[in-house]
Amino acid sequence: SAAMVAAEVATPVATQPKAMSPSSVTVAVEDILYEEDLLRNAFSLKYWMRYLDAKRKTPAASRNVLFERALKHLPGSYKLWRMYMRERREQLKGQCPLGAAHAQEVLVFQRA
């Protein structure tokens, strides 16, 4: 079970910042239950929403990785895309619109 979690987390995602790539993500002990639920059914919006809710206080980069993982399994989920795009907009408030972070956000919006 832990090997499958590591394989899932290690899947590359093109739009993630270099500092927080999925291959460098480790699963915390408190996340194991969520990861096991997702191993059983990665296409369950309910499981992804529960996991995202539990991680709402974590740094933006780790939430972005979690959103990207969820969207890999549920690319047609309007609810996930809307939450992710809203959160990305909040992360960029007050930043220069010509920066690299805004270029990443444009890529996310184009994929949606």
C-alpha cells in the first residue's frame, strides 16, 4: 500500500513549481488515511475534497500539488477546477503581473 502511495505521489506534473515537484513530496503520517482512500478510489470527488479540506492550512505549494493530483484523476470536475483557480488567484494577490507565478497561473487557466 505504501509503495502504491509513493508511486502515485511520484507521478510528474508539468505545471508544478520546481521547489515542490510531486517527486519530492512525502506522505505525512496524518495523510495516510486519505492516501489509502484515494488508492481505493482515485476517481472519488468526495475523497479528494475531504483531503483538500484537511490540508487547508498547509502551504500553497503543497495544496497546488494536491489539486494537480486530483485534477489528473478528475479532469472534468468543475468544482475542483473552480476551487483550484480561485486559490491560485488568491496566492497571486499583490504580486507583479509579469512574474513567473502569473505565467504559471495562465497555464492553469488555459488547461481549465
